[in-house]
Amino acid sequence: MNLPTKSSADLTRPRTAVLALFFANGALFANWAPRIPAVQSGLAIDATLLGVALTGLGAGGLLFTLTAGTLVDRVGSRRVLLAATAALCAGLVLPALAPTWWALCLALVVLGAADAAMDVAMNAQGVLVEQRSGRPLLNGFHASWSVGAVAGGLAGTAAAALRVPPAPHFLATGAVLGAVALVVRHRLIDDEERADALDTGTKRRRGITRPPPALLLLGLIVVFAAQIEDVPQSWSAVYLSDLGAGPGTAGLAFVAFSVSMTAGRLVGDRMVERLGPSVVVTGGGLLVALAFGIALLVASPLATIIGFALAGLGASPMFPVAFSMVGRVPGVLPGAGIATVSLVSRIGFLAAPLLVGGLLGVSTFQVALSVVVVAAVGAAALGPRLGRLQDRPPPD
């Protein structure tokens, strides 16, 4: 079954809906992050117990990602996306209501599972809109997520500064962002019929028992992208402090990375359309490797901030390109393919802090953070192979 290409006017409504839901997903979790200390204080738990509880988010995501992909292929991305958004908006308040540490762990597992389902479904819906438009759109969708993360972080920080209790804060946040989903729900592409046709009219696999080489290629790219994206979040402030930066300066590297990544994704679709995904990923990887390598050699706060800013630009298209190209992998249903790539990326994000932390135990910051350079070179080396997928039309 061929996917019809529609005019830009026909796709304005579904495109706007997907942009809104990417924004909502980014904003939901960004509201949670600044309130973690308040939740910890309310339960009177130490940092060790908090760290164990926070792994529930990753565990829930890992456990439910492939299931979410199967659901997308069975009932369509629209249904799964709306159900997952509702679950995430409602589940956001659960950590604030948890009476014990065990309840917090369970709440975060539920929240991670809902996020995994929403992540897979919104990317599947985004790929569908992109394929019907006939031009790149995934960078713009991921840029909307980044904008939502900034807005949510500001809102969460303001709520913390005003000492608003987490429970009413999360209730209000879930209600507002849930209302966004209600408003745009009829604008999403109804792909349930497409899912039924794929179920009865094709022989493509639902599971990924032996991933095809193309899917392995995309999985490797998101592993490298996860390494690049995790270091600014997990280690930039610590590294700058080690270089002698004060508290006000130490957070600027992550800010620079986030802002430049958002900017890169805002123009990323035009770059992919003009140059192609292969050139964009290869060039981005080389930019990250060069900029970050020089920054590590100079080893000054200013050089590091500039290096992270350029790394954000270079890394910005990697995840969107990978999710976009999943739709061109022969023999794989879209939901299963996106779920597999999403699962690999989550594993990458979980492994990255362990890798850097392990290297720090036996070496210097410069050596440990060089994993960013290695990952960037790896992504650049794989970029040219995307040309083979680029020339393939989306599977029927």
C-alpha cells in the first residue's frame, strides 16, 4: 500500500498536532527535573536511595519500548500516542504522591513506561507525516521537543522558587498539557487502517529477531548520538568546576549545548533536504569531533563552553535523521523499527554515564570526555552509508 503524498496545506493540521505533542513531551519531563529535590525532601531519603529510584525511569522505558512498537503496528500510532499522552499527563503526579520510597520507585517505572510509549508513537506519527509530505520534517519535531524542555524547565524552576508543592504543580502541568492533546487529537493522521493493511497485506516482521543491517546502522548512530548528548548533561558542570569555573559559569556549557542543539534542529530539515542525511550526519560528526577535541586540548572554561555549543550544532540532526530513515528500512514495520532504535538509544543513555565514570576512576577528565570525540568520529564514519537508505522510497 503506497502512502499518498499530500500538499503542504493538507498536512498543516497533522504537522501542527505532532509539533504540539513533541513540545508537551519535552515540557512534562522538564517540569519534573527541578522538583526532584522537593520530592526527595518529602520522603526524607538520601542521595543513594534517590539514585536507585531514578533508575526506574530508565527501567520502565527499557521494559516497555518494544511493546509500544508492537502496539503502534497493531492499532496505529494515533491511538497509542493519545493513550500514552494521557497516561504520562496523569502519571506525572504519582511521584509527588508516593508515600514511601518503594512507591516512588514504582511511580517512576510507570512514568518511564508511559514516556517510552509516547516517544515511539509520536516519532511514528512524525515519520508518517514526513513521508506523506515528501520532505524532511523530523528535525523540526525534535526541535519542538527541545523548546518544550526549555519552557518546562523554566516553569519547574519557577514553581520551585515559589515553593509550590510538587503535587499541585504536577497536577496543573498534566492538566494543561493534557488539554493540548485534547485540542489536537483530531488533527493527527488516522493510521489504524494503514496498520490493518500492513497486518494483512504484507509479510514484514513484527519482531526484530535478526535486525537487518540497515537497522543496525541506525542503531549504531543513535548509540554514538547518545554518548554525545549525555556528556553535557551529566558531566559538563563537574568538568568546568574541575577547570576552576565558579558555580555561575559551570552550568553554561550545558546551556550552550542545549540552545545550539535547538537552533540546529530548527534548520535541520532544510539542511537534510538540501544536502541529504548522509552529508548532514557526516559533517555533524566531524564538527563535534573537531570542536570538542580542540576544547579538551585547550582545557579552559571558555573553550569548553564553545566546544559544547558547536557539539550541540553537530549532534542536533543525528536522532531525527535516524528516526526518519527507519521508515525506509525494508522488511521492518515502522513501529517495530522505531521502537528498536528508541530502545538502543535508551541503552546508550544509560551506559554513557557509566563509561565516563569508569574512565574517570582510572584517568583524567580529558581522557574520559574524549568518548565524545570517539563517538563523533564513529557517527561521521557511518554517515556515508545512509546514502543507500536515502535512495530507497518508504516501504509500501
